[in-house]
Amino acid sequence: MLKRLLRLAVTGTAATAALLILSRVLGNDLHENELFIRKVDRGPIEISVSASGKLMPLQEEIIVTPINTRILEVYKNPGDSVDEGDPLLKLELASVETEYRQKLDEREMMKSKLEQARVRLNGTISELEMQRRVKSMQAKQLYTDLQDERYLDSIGAGTPDKIRRAELNYEETKLELQLLEQKIENEHKNARAELRVQELELGILDKTLEEKARLLKDARILSPRKATLTFINRQIGSQVPQGTQVAVVSDLTRLKVDCEIGDRHREKLSVGAKAVIKTGDTELRGTVVTVTPSVTNGIVYFTVVPDEADHPGLRSGLSVDIHVLYGLRQNVLRIPNGTFFKYGPGLYDLWIVREGRAEKREVSLGESSYEYVEITDGLNEGDRVILSDMERYKDKQTLKIRKN
């Protein structure tokens, strides 16, 4: 008998609890301590537009292989701290080293040829200069002889034939001297041109050598900075084509936010605009530093740098909410922002608390910030508004509110 009474009591208690829960869910009663209620007040609103973002390293360097090669050794693991110059990978360099040595040999041969050309051309010009000096001396002597014959003729001791022969010899030597001088000038021009061509060829080879040396240096994969190794290709023996990413080093002490937003908000974005970054309980100010000029699949991408880029509450890879500020309104009616504000400015059904009851009212909402929503019509300062999710009461007009 006692067991039966106990079973009846338990059953009755459970039924009563079920009825209470059912009446709370389906009925018109609300409990005030379960509601998020706030008053309408006046104040400023920093008008903003919301976007999504992801925290990424502010400084990140992607290392790619400069040649077609394969990985021989791996020295570091993802997550390791590295200093500038620390070796990360060893690549196969035999082909590049062979080409580099061949180019060094070519350079030595070309330098020798250039020096030989200088010696040969200088010798040719020196020989012509010597011939010119000799011819110049001959011309001076023939001019003296001509003057002597003219003098002898003036005193009756010479003949016209001797004068003509002396004039002919002098004029012939003058022409030969002019030809030599022209030949010397031409040889100088030819020498400059030939040496210039060889010097250009040597310069081109030097640039090729510099490129090969750079390839050799870059192929020895070293850390370019003090940072954290966030990625490394650890597949020893694998072939890696030129331009393949093999490592990424990131400065995880300073972060940025890579953001995206619908293109309808493009005009609200500008470089230099202030923004608010929210993740959990962390809220930081930042600045928009880049906005892509193009739209991709209806999305605009932009970057925000926090004022405290090294804030301990920020972690690389963490998704955050971004609110870009683009205006300010002073002394407006406002209520705290919440999940009820889904579609931007417009008409909303909100629940107003008064005298133990909640009444549904159509309210016109305007601009918003990450903290507040502007009220343009339907509410007065001091009105108490339910900001909790009231979707299940959308068919109701009034609800009773209990104190407990």
C-alpha cells in the first residue's frame, strides 16, 4: 500500500511539473528573471557596418623554391621559433652549382679575350702612331727642301724642275700623313666599338652569374627573419617545381584581420576608417588599412590592423566580428543591439514591458552600431523593451510577466 502511494505521489509531482513547463512554453506567461530587458535611453551612436574576419599574422613571408629541385633534408617543424638565417630546408643544388662553375669559367675566358683585344688594338694604334710621327718628320724635311729650292731659284742657282719635284714630294707626303691620321682615328673608333661589345657581353655574363649566385643562395632555404615557422614541406625526397611554396614564417606577436563583406556595403568602407574588433569578451579598436578595389562573387575584401596588434587576447586563425565605423549621430533614442536586429533599418515587432505585461508593438529602427540601434519611431525614452528571442510568441499580442 505504501509503495502504491509513493508511486502515485511521484507520478502526480511529475505531471504537475510537466504541466508547469508546458504552460510556460505554450501559455501566455513569462518570467521576468528569464528575460533580457533594457530601457530606451538617449545618447550617441557610432554608425557601423558589420563584417566577418579572421586574425592573421601582420607580417608573414612565404618562401618558394627558386629552381626545379627536390628536398634532401628538413631541419625545423611547424610551430618552431626561428631566428634570421636559421636553415629550414636543404635542397638539391648539383645542377645549379655545375652551371654556376661553368659560367665562372666562361667569365675568365671572356676576360682573357677582352684583355687580348685591348693589347692587340693598342699595339695596332701604337704602330700607326709611330708611322705618323715618321711621316710627319718626312713632311717637315720635304717642306724645308722645297723652301731651299725656291730660294736657290730666286738667286738664279736653281731650276724650275727641281722646285716642281720638291713640291710634288712634299704634297705626296702630306697626303700620306693625312691618310695615316684618318686611319688612326678609324682604328680608335673600331677599338672602342670592339671593346664595348666585349664589355657588354662580359656584363651580361656577370648578370647571369649574379642570378645563378642568387639562386644558389635562395635555394639554401633560410629563415628571412626572427619569427615562427607556421608551415614547412616535410616530404623528404619529393620533387618541388620552381615557385612551389616550401615554408611560411610568420610574426605571431602582431596580427591583422582579413575581412570580407557584401558588396552592397562597399561605399561604407574607406582606408583609414576606424573599426571595432570583437572576439569573446575582447573588444579592440583598429583601423582599415586596405580595401580591394574589385568585387569577387559579390564580396569585398579589406584588412583591419588593431591598435594593439600584439594584444594577448588575439590569436592567429581566430574568427572575429568586425564593425567598421562610418558615421556618428548624437542624442538619438537607442536600445542595445541584439539578435533581433537582423535586416538593417526598417520595421520590427518588439515587446514592450509595462504593468506586469508584455505588449507587441511595431517599431521603426534606423542606423546601428555594434552597441546600439537607433529608434526612429514607436518608442519613447524610458520604455522597457524585451531583447530576448521572442520568435515563439510571434502569434501573440500580449503576454503576462511574472516576477518569479
